[in-house]
Amino acid sequence: MPTKQKPNRDVAAEITNLIIRKLEEGVAPWSRPWRVSGAGGRPLRHCGTPYTGINVLYLWAIADAQGYRSRYWMTYRQAETLGGNVRRGEQGSLSVYYSSFKKTEADPVTGVETERSIRFLRHYIVFNADQIDGLPAYFYPADEDPAPTDPSARQAEIDDFFHAIPADVRHGGDRAFFHPTFDYVQMPHQRSFKTMDHYASTRAHETVHWSGGTARLARTFGKRFGDKAYSFEELVAEIGSGLVCAHLGLPNELHDNHASYVAHWLGILRADKTAIIHAASKAEQAFNYLRAFGATGVATASTDVRPGAAEQFAEAA
């Protein structure tokens, strides 16, 4: 009797459903209301390399839902190599990446062969260090309750990050937005914010919008999202702001999510199970672009971005 083939997992749907559930619970997975430390608070692989893209949001959401405190994740085999043992009954989590293969196709009329690259989503299973016994001590967070952080304790890091970015930032009024036509960021005066952390979080959001300008990453979403493109850009900016705040060690819940945006995000995610993966990728690209200014003084758009593409977004708040 032939064995019944196990159905393939719909990885994109699993990830999207978790993100939707967290949004419905009022917890955006890109906002970390708990303390972060070390290399920006990102989830880390067993070797200490930070995860990127959708894996950051997804593993943050899993850690929040399960109460995991460690930032380290690894496969069953990696845990064994490090001398650890995954506890019996523990359930693993998804880690995803895109792979591709080449396919040659012949034109039915001319017979001319062309080669195209086909991308597809792959996944493997990882466990949080909190699910594993016997790992070296540094994989587990300290038990002591850290002292409260002074809201301005990271001012030097905040200043270094934003001062390196050559955005035209203007101060005044009571609104924060990026103006794509005249290419500037408008911010209220710093004294208008409760703390400098609040100012930094808001400026991060608007600076991610700035990164998508026509002369930089030329971020557009075309017909795929249609009239929802504005809300999708806001989703990218929110995720990007979360990455900046994690990089600077700031609590990202300082930036309020507008209820109307959340409703639109839910609509987008429910309609397209790969949308959150696409948004996380664009946010990661924006974050790396902005961070590169501090490292070299110049950031370069990736080669798959068309600098001349038309900006599709109205004034982005």
C-alpha cells in the first residue's frame, strides 16, 4: 500500500496568521515592550548572528507569546553540537528563507529557449534556548531585574545614528511626516515630545519613509497593493522604526500605532499571505540603507532598485 504523502506546510500562511493574531491582540510584533540588550535585541542564531527580515518579527512574536527570555534560537542538531538537549515535548518554531532554481523554457512558436529564476520559500525548525537544557551559560539571560533605564541614556547613540543621515529635517508645527515631492522630513520641536526616546522613535518612522524616496530606494508597490499602497508603506515604516529602535536599544512602543492603520494592515495581511514577508524585507532594506550612512557616510541603493521609479505615495505620516 503506498504511503500517504504528508501535505506541505503553508509557511507564509502560518507566519501571517500569527502576525494577524498579535495585531488583533493589540501587540504589534515589531514593537518590543520589554527591555532589549546587546546587539539591538534582535533574535540571534546559535552563532550570535542576528536574524533578518520576517524572521525577526516572527521570532519576536513567538517569544512574546511563549514567554521566552533568551534571544538565541537554533536547530535540534545545533543544540546537540553545543552540548544541549531540547526538552521532550517542546515544539519548534519556523525560520524561513528564500531559495531559487533555474528553469529553461522553450517558446512554443520559435523554439527559442530562455532561462528564468524561480524563487520559493524554504523553512527549517528552530528552538529557543529556553527550550533547551545544557547549553553554555551565555545562551540564557541573567535572572536579576535590571535597573530602569534613563530615557536619555542612549542620547549619544541616537545623535550618532541620525546625524549621519543626510535627510533634510525641518522642525516646527505639530505634525510629523515625510514630504516626497519636496523631499524633506517635518518634525515637531524636540520639546514637544514626552522624552527624547519618543522623538527618536517618531524620527525613525519618518526617516524610513525618507529612505524610500525616488533618489534613494525608490520604494513602490505598484498594482499589487493598489490603493492600499499607502497603508503598506506605513507598515514598512513601522517595522523599520522597530528595527531602528531595537538597534538603538529603545522601547519601540513609544511610537503609537494609529488604529486606522492597524485595520488597513489586517486587511492587507488577510488578502495576501506573503504581504508581511514582503513588508519585512523592504523594512530590512531601509534599515540597512540608513545604518550604512553611519558606517561609511554614504549609502547605496541595492542593484534591483530603480532610482528613477516614480514615487507613488502622498505625504507619509
